[in-house]
Amino acid sequence: MDNNGILIDSVYYRRWHNHSNLADSTKKGYEYHLKRFERFLLMSGMEAPLDFNKFYFNPVDNTFQPIDEVIIDEYILALKESGCSKGVLYQTIEVLRSFFSFLANYDMIESNVMSSYPNPYYERKLLNRALSYNQCLNLLNGAKKKDPFSKHYYLLLMVLLTCGLRANEIIHLRKEHINLESKVIYVEKGQKTKAASVHFPESVRNIFIHFFNHPKWLIWEKLGNHEVFFEDNQKLNHGSLQKIIDSIALKSKIKKKITAHQFRHTMATLMFESGIELSLISRQLRHRKLYTTLLYVCPNLQLGDDIERFTSQNKYFP
């Protein structure tokens, strides 16, 4: 095995690359950080094949030791001395934490070196990514005009606005995931959340029924397709989904760039401003922690710190 690919050519990387639940765009960003970590390992004298369980050799007693926090400390220090910003340092640690957690979950390493590794390098800014109420109405009106018959685009926006699905979840949403009687969507295991269900209102149920009885869907289904949303008789991908949103925004005369993820923030904010309990919003978003939900509805950060501290110290919270 060529030492130039000590990590990228390893079984660790191949297993992560082939089985990680991360979105392709996120995975590509992680690869950049992992390749940089690989260069550091090479400069540190590591050789292939890489074995995190036998990372160090002790010539005194002829034993091997697993990778430990010392090498991570040295790597972060090297990045700091090279002039990396706090944001880059934060992201580097999070990537390594995610990567080693994956390896631990697959029993590829005996201990997770990143399980308790601190990350003090970044202060998360609270940004209001939500669309306004009027912008939502304009977008929905634009979606109706774009396809007034099947209401395909209108349904797409309504699901984004009321269910909080991520782009990847919208792309892979299938008819069998939808329970029209219970008004529930069963979401496949996602990037940051466990597999769960989300609820949709009666208005969305009626649009689903209309669409699933429209010739546009019936023809698509007859061809053996199951994905709810499509474009030009092709299954959606991240690019085609963004093009649909761009075209609806253009028809709605909205000039700002709008992404699928902004609808997730918008749903959370509209629910919060309507007086819905934060725990219910968190449930719909499928967040593991209320603190994360607070970053979506954008109240003051101190409140988020208080809730984080309370839930971490109270035995009734997992």
C-alpha cells in the first residue's frame, strides 16, 4: 500500500465513505479535513497500513498502544501555528469527532480518542435564516402559478414549510413513507437525526390526495417510480431541487437566494412565533437536544445555555 494514501486508502476511510449517513455534500467537506489529517500523520512518520488500535510502538516492552489525545493535540497545535482560524479549528475537531465516532460504532477501534475531546474554538453565531410570513405566501402563490393543475410544486413547498424535512429527505421521500390517514411522514434515518416520524396538517393531506390522483403522478408511478417529487421525468437530486426553488422564487419576484434548509428554519420560527411549545418544535425537527432547536428559532443564546445545562444535569433526560 502506498504511504501517500495512508488514511484515504485505509479500511477506516473506505468503510466511512461507503456507509456513512452524511449527505454527499457534507461528506465531501469532511474528506478535505481527513486528507489534511492524513498529511499530518505522514509528516509525523506514520506508515501504512494504518492501525488506530496499534498506533504507537513501545520498543521497551515491545507493545503497541492505540491512538491517543496526544497526537490530536499535536495536530491542532500545528493547525494553530499555521494560522488557522478558530472556525477552522472547530470544524476540524468536529470532523474528527464524527469520523472516530463512526469507527467506534462499527467496532473498528477499541476506544474513541475523540469521545471526550474538548472543542473550545468556536462561538456559534445566531443567524436568522427564516423566511418572513409574506415571503412564504409569495412563494406558495408562485408555486401554484408554476403548476396550477397537479400542484406538484405547491405540495413541495408545503411539505418543506410544515414538516421540516431536509433536502436529502425531500429528495428520497417515497409514497410509502406517507400515512395519509394518520397524517404522518416516516422519515428515513438522516444526517443528524434518528429515524422518526413528522406530522403534517389536514391542508397538506388534501394536497397529497389531489396529487396522487393526478395524471402527472399516475404516469410517473406507472413507470415504476416511488419518489414523490421529480422534475422532467427524472428523480430529484440536490441540484434539481435547488433549481425548482430558484424558479419558484423567480416567479414570486423574490431576489434573495433561498435554499431548502431555510424552510426548516422557517417552520421552526413560525411555530415558535405562534406560541407552540419548544419541545414540540424540537420533536418535529427531530433534534436530540433542545439547545439545537433554539438555534433555529433564534431566541437569546443564554436561554440555550441554561436549557443545555439543565438537561445535562437532570437524570430524567437521556
